[in-house]
Amino acid sequence: MPTPIGEHHGEMPQPTVLPLRGEVVADARGNGRALRVSWHPEHGLAVLSVWRGTLCVATVQVEVSEVPHLVDVLVRGLATGSAPPEERPAAV
């Protein structure tokens, strides 16, 4: 007998909860990969989590006092030629 629409038998996957205070950055490789950044000021932390679809596969807890250093590392990387190839100046 067919299952009525909307009825589900078996275990349902847990919903993916997006950070309330944070952002999601898609991975360039696609396939549901992403980096999530969530803020937890009550603990003095920013949490970076790596996701594959609905599965969290890794986290890094960064103390808020270390966030400026992380931002500086990213900005310096951009400033030293980490732009996409079409934006890099031609070699002379």
C-alpha cells in the first residue's frame, strides 16, 4: 500500500540549524560544504565549524581576543596576492 504524502516512516534527520549570531561561507568545492562562524559572547568565543551537508565534521573555538589576529591573517593573505588569478597583475 502506498505511503500517504507527508507521512514518513523511519528516522528523520536532524534539521540544520544556522547560527543565530554568525554567517555561513560556502566552500569553493561545493557539495554542501561550508564554514560556519557563530558568536558566543556569553563564553567569549567565536566558533568556526566545518560542515558537509547537515553534518558538522570539525570545530575550532577562537577566543574573542584572538579574532583580530585571525582577521589580520586573512587580510594580509589578500594583500599579498591571494586574489583570484584573473585579478592578479601580470608578471613583468
